[in-house]
Amino acid sequence: MKSCSAMRQLSKIVIMFCMLLLPHTTDTRFQMSTQEQNVMTSLNSDVLLPCIFRTQGDVVDTEFIFVTWTHNNKEIARYKAGDVLITSKALLFESELQKGNASFLLKNFQVGDKGEYICHVVDAPDEGQIKVRLEATDTRFQMYTQAQNVISSLNRDVLLPCTFRTQGDFVDTESIIVTWTHNNKEIARYQAGDVLNTSKALLFERELQRGNASLLLKNFQVEDKGEYICHVVDVPDEGQIRIRLEELPKVMIVPDILVRGKDQIINCIIDGHFPEEISITWKKNGVPLRKTEMKDDGTFITTESFILNPVDENDEFTCEVKVMNEIISTTQKFKLTDV
């Protein structure tokens, strides 16, 4: 009941405002109030996204209109021929549609609700749409991402990213706590001006002032693989980022001996890659075959094959693999036999 009452009060204001935006014209068959709007609201609040249209006459014949609302290209509410399709999160009101008000009530606004909303109204043969950009006014604390994958070769220093935002241009480092854990074991901490680092894991206080809690991991080894968590507390707010660190996979071409002048399959095996999605390119023309399986340690093994009829031992075949932003490759000449 409170939502309906709030909707009625807000809709009156929205209609009055948006009608002022309608251009004065003698052609009143169909018009949308405006083409684009920006709406700001705080987290955990209900917010009304405006969408006002006008058809011929004082009352809209709702049997002939079709209304859809989308969020970042995904449909979230619809009205067609008396049927209203809504959720507990997104509300349309048929009684308001009769007044040319297709405004949309979004319940309990969260960070994931930010973005572009489109109200599309069809009153055949006419149609129009309004774009509404919804953003949060409460930006006191925000982690920039929730999960990342990082890959590296062994014996290198690796930067594990963790960035956050608080109110203002600079972070008050006296009030924040930052901890990094590896497979549930704490490896670095910052609290009230004290940085607890090791020779293996380094945090930088100067970067914390800029909202950068990234961790420098020294001399990456096999035992350093696994899940890392960056946890930031800025009372009363907190958040965390999970990062999976893996070694660059091994790339092999098999077999190394082929029969001259006979169709055979050669394979490019990529062992130990993560995540599953990779790009594989052969440097010779052929028919590609690919197979991916998950291993017991949670990484994947992929086999890339093509049919080859070898005639020259001087030909070089290269399997080039792109995993995220890293490119690794192996090149091989085949020994040829006549049997």
C-alpha cells in the first residue's frame, strides 16, 4: 500500500514536470516527454524512473499500447493488452498507464541496478522511447571489482590488483584496515599507519592514500598459486576482492615424428591453463579440433589438433596460445619417416 501511495504522489510530480518538456504542437497523436534523463538515488531506497507519453485524447486506451522497460539491454518489465509482467524488484501500474504515465518503480536500489534503462512505448503505428541513466549518490565506499584472474610465469614479481573508493579525493589511511590472505592465511596487513609486510608480499602506504591496496608478490613460485583475498574496512563500510593466481600453462606439440606423405593428426596440448576460455592459433592451414577437460586441481587441459600431410622436414609449425592478456607459443619441426 505504501508503494502504491508513493507511486501516486511521485507520478503527479513526474507528469507535471514531464508535460512541461513536451513540445507545443498541434500534432498530439503520440509524443514522448523527452529522449534522455539522468536519475540519482541513494542505496537501499526505492526510485521512480520517469516515462511520460501522450496519445490522442485525454485517456490512453491501454488495450492498444505496448510498454517495455529494459536494464542494460535485459527486459525487466512489460505491459501488453491488459497484462502486466513485473517482479518484486520492478513495478509498473496499469492505472497510471491510462494517464500516459509508464514510469517504473525500482525497489531497494543496489549497486548492480546502476546503468541505462530504456522505456519503450508502442501505440501502433507510432512508437518512441526514453533513456534513463541511473546512478548512485552514495559513493562513500566502493570496491571496483569482485573477482579477477591473474596468470604469470614462475620466478617473476606479480601485482595483484585491489582498488577501492571512499568519499573525497584521498583516503584517510588512519581509519582503514587492509588485509591480504592467501588460501585463508594472512600474508599482509595495513592498520592505522602500520604496514605488516614480508619479503614475499608488499603493500605500499603511499598507494593506499589513492585507494590502491594492490599487493606486490615477489618471485612467484608454484606454492604461491591459489586464491587471494583483499579485504578493506572503512568503518562502517567494508568490501573484498577475490583473485585467483595461476601459472602460465605449458604448451606442447605432439607427436614429434610423422610419416611422410600421409594424413596424420598433430596436437597442441595446453596443460594447466585457467580460466577455461583461451584462444589457440596454428601457424599452418588445417582442420582445427579442440577438446577441453577440467583437471582435479581445478585448472583445464585443452587439446588443439589439425590434420597434416607432411612432406618437408624444414616446415615449422607453431601453436600460439592467448590466455587472458598473455601470449605463449611453441614451435616445432617434425622428423619424417617413410614408413
